Amino acid sequence: MPGKNVAPDEDPASTRVDCDSCVEFRLGETEANAERDWSRATDCRVLLRRHQD
């Protein structure tokens, strides 16, 4: 059984819809990477994954 982020056709990219929180976590990761704040970037990725599950 596919997870919530996988479309029935098994292509996760075909149905990805980001809510405001997802967008905020992705933006935070991008900003952290630009500032070379690897710890904060990791935190954003973890928070995004937990939010999506």
C-alpha cells in the first residue's frame, strides 16, 4: 500500500500538494542552506517529514 505522498500510479511527484507549512519548511531549509546553517537545514527537513506523515 503506498504512503500518503505516493499517487496511485506510484509517481510521488504527480500529486504533491504543499500546504503553507510545507512551503515554510522548504523555504526555511533553502535559507539555512544559503547561510550554511546545516543544523537548521536538517531541522527543517525533519520537521517537514514529520508534518507530512
